Amino acid sequence: MNVFDPNTHIQTITIVGLGGTGAQIARSVARIVYDMQQARLHTPQIVLIDPDKVEHKNVGRQLYVEADVGQPKAHVLMRRFNMALGLDIVAIDQPVNAERHFERWGGLIVGAVDNHLARRELAKAKGAVWIDTGNHFSAGQVVIGNTGDHETAMRYIDGQNGKYAYLPHAGLLFPALLEPEPEAKQQPEPERSCADLVAAREQDLLVNDWMAVAAAQYVYKLLHRQPISSFVSYVSADGMSVRSLPICRDELLAYLPQPAD
């Protein structure tokens, strides 16, 4: 079994996007860090980033209540988890910016964003492990990687002694995630959030919960130095399943785009 071993001491976990998926991921990560503290293990700093405020449409569909409406999502969750678990979470209620918000080394970024501009900032992070989540009506994918450089990904395509120091991240495997939706290129309408899609009954109410569990499991394994043997997990709420692809040359090559001549 091949495993992902970035050999990185995770000092900071930055969760970007605190909507349907991101808020649930933040909840799980807070629980993981609290559990590690109880076991007297070294724990990373948690940072929550989202410029949005809680709206009425978020109540019930996301991890917010009526009393939260009008408040920044990042601050709501920061206060909630800090008070409940005695943590020291940091909140940033600004659009994510790679230069300002990401450290050079030792970072883990979990992205739960619903627009290409935010993902572009995540893809700019250097020396960090990036777990990205993305979904549509009732299914989605969780991707883990730490390089957006095609040459680096190919250099380590076979790993070494069953260990992969580098895996291609979501921006390299799914470059369309960094581009506007085809309709958005033709129309000036903004990309719709998960909350909008759920409200319009165009997204399964619980798909975000499925996504969050899969993403949080990757976080748990990283922090506990447990073997990570897959680089992408496909989640289906409708099919009630999670299918993870093993880390190996053939599977990775099937996803890596060929460089232009």
C-alpha cells in the first residue's frame, strides 16, 4: 500500500469557507484538536476564514441559528467552539488572500469554497497540504495534495519505498476548479452559493455533511500520522457511499493533465 507522507509538522490548520461544508469541517476539526489536547498531544492553531455574514437562508441549512444572523460566520464559529471546548481559534472575516493568510511551511489548508477566485488563492499557497472539497446536487469530491507543479508531481509519480512526499493538489488535477463556470463566462450573474442551491432544492440538504466527514477524516489521519492511502475521495449522498482512489502511478497519471508542447 502506497501512502502520502509529506513529512510536515502541521502547525496551523486554516479552514477557508464556512458554509454548509466548511462549518461542519470546522466543527469536526475543533473536536479533533480538543481530543488531542485531552491526550496531551501537540495541537495546531485553527484559523477560520470567511468574509460572509450569516443570512436567514443559512439557518438550518448550515451550522447557524437565528441569533447568528447578521454576524460574521468566522466569528460565530470561533466563539462557539472556543467557549464549548476551551480552544483558541482565530477568526478572519476577510476574503482569503494567500500572501496574507498562509504560512510558508507547516500549514494545512482545508478549502470549502464555492467560487473559482477563492480557489485560485488556495492554489497559490506554497509548502502546504491542501484538502479541497467541492460538490454539486448530491455528490462531490475531496482531494488532498501539496503541489501544483506538474514537473514535481511527475518526478514523484512512483513514490519512494511506498511513500509519496508529493501529490498533485486539486488545482492541478481539476484545473477547471480554478476557472469560472461556463455559464458565468457568458453571463454576468455571480456564482451561486451552496445555500442558494439548497434553498432552490437544487442541492441535497445533507451532501455537505457527507463531504465534511470525508474531509475531516483526512485531517484526522494527517494529525495522527496515520497512513493516507488515497488522493481523492468521491462522495455520493444519494448512493450513500464514499469511493477513494488509491495512490499509485496509474491512478495519478489518469488525472494529471499532459503539459502543452
